Amino acid sequence: MERNPMRRQLAIMRQSLFDQGHVDEQFVQLEELQDDANPNFVEEVVTLYYRDSARIILNIEQALERKPFDFRKLDAYMHQFKGSSSSIGAKKVKAESTLFREYCKSGNGEGCMRSFQQLKKEYATLRKKLGAYFQLARQAGPVETASRPK
Amino acid sequence: MGMAIDRDDTQFHVLAVDDSLIDRKLIERLLKTSSFQVTAVDSGSKALEFLGLNNNDADDEEEYEQRDSNTESVSSDEDQDLGLGVNLIITDYCMPGMTGYDLLKKIKKSSSFKDIPVVIMSSENIPSRINRCLEDGAEEFFLKPVQLSDVNKLRPHLMKGRSKDIDSSHKTTSTRLITSGN
């Protein structure tokens, strides 16, 4: 078993998640809560996040089909989505949620729609990257300590 | 009975309230990492239910209850010594139905539970909101996402409560024991 090359690849992948701004310090906080007793904590939380997000995204999509827009409802949904994105350290998704909420507050329907499209893109990218990362992490075996991005 | 001073004083029971599944999982892990016993519920009404207060009781309790401080404090002491009682409540602010602030008010109105420290969490940094919660009895206000360093701030509030119980069981009127910096 070639653990070291995998671990190296894993570290590179992890670093790029931070460098490319997909995740922030909160992701490190999650990693620090992972231990021998809870070896898959990060992936478990992220999986819950996907489940929760799917529900919220659907709600927003449906709400955007009803004209005129109920900006209060849209903002409420996005408040939830922003919250959970923030909790897992999803930096870009969180930033896009903030933008969406600003459009809601100013009643800018076009802005909301554009922002939502962008948000879905960011979210899809995040899922892809985290998916690859966790898959490699599982293959590489347990990592003892979390390390901070340089 | 049961001033169980020999008991490990780190087994505190925290009731966590948050409508977000992710945040519940997170707070639960944070609290367990810090050796707290945790019960996590998804709403203020479930929290009151867990405490044995229903929505109506919390408001009426003051009116109807005899202020029999002896039996009151003995039963809650016993609860806490047995670890069945709740030693701290940590709640999200923004929840559908009953907000964390509403829950705080109900807890503080309850003669059984008003001395349980309450901590509020929020993703929004709104000074007026924070001040109002602190003025109305919240011990701390944490901005989300909550971190280990925040959870580490909880222990002093719990230690305060623990020594208060020991004092009232001893029926002493001397100065409150402060267990400083453990």
C-alpha cells in the first residue's frame, strides 16, 4: 500500500481547497473535531449539509417560479442556507448567499436570479471538489492530525 | 441529600437547542469534545418539554407556585447531582415559532429553571440583539459558527452554578464559593 504518495496528494488537494477559496478556517475547525472516535466527522457533517442544501435549493427554485417574488421568503431560505454553508466553512457559497440576500433586501429580482445561478455553480463545484477529496481521504487511510493551511 | 462533592464535577449536562440539523451536530460534537453530556433538540418548545415545562406552565408558574424554597432547591440539587438535570442551555436565536430570546424569557420566568445559565448563539452580529439578550439574562452570546474556544467559556458559568448549589444545600449564608480558574 502506497500511503505516502496518497497522503501527499491529499495534502495538495486540501491546500488547493483553501487556496482556491472554496473553504475557510471553519473547515479546519471541523477537522479538529475529528478524532479516532469520530474519524469521519467532517464527511458526516458535509453529507448532512448536502441533504439540507438540496431541500433549501429546491425551495428557492420553487419560490423563484412564483411571481411576484416573495423576497422575505427567499431571504429566509437563503438565511438558512448561508448559515449551514458558514457552519461547514463553504466560503464561496457563503459569499454568494450574502449577495443573494442583499438582492432580496433591495427587491432586485434579476439580481436574485443571477446570483442564484452563480450560487448553484459554486455549490456544484464545491461538491465535486469535496467529493474527490473525501474519496482520496478514505483511500489514503486515517490522518492523525489536522494541519493548518500555510 | 447528595452534596456529592467527590463526584467528578466535569459531567455537566447541556441542553442544546437549534433548528438546523448541521448546527445541532456541530454543537453536540463541540460540547462532547469538552466532556459535556448533551441533549440536542430542534425547537424551543421541545426544550421546554424536555425540562418538564410546557409553554403554558412557564408563564403561569410564578403565579401559582408556592415559594417553598426548601423543597424547590433540594429537588433541583438532587437532579443536578444525579446528572439528570440540565446545567446549561445553549440556544440558537433565529428559530421558527419560539426564538431563542423567547425561550430565554420563559426560562428566566420559571422559578425552577431561572438559575440555569442560558447562552444564545446567532449567525448575525446585531449589537441591539446581543445587548437585549444579555440584559435579559443570557450569560453569553456566541456568534456562529461556534468554536471550541467559545465552548471553553462555558465551564466557569457552570462551576458558579455548582458552588451555588453546594452553598444552598449547606444552607450557609457565607460568601459564595468561587472555584477560580480550573
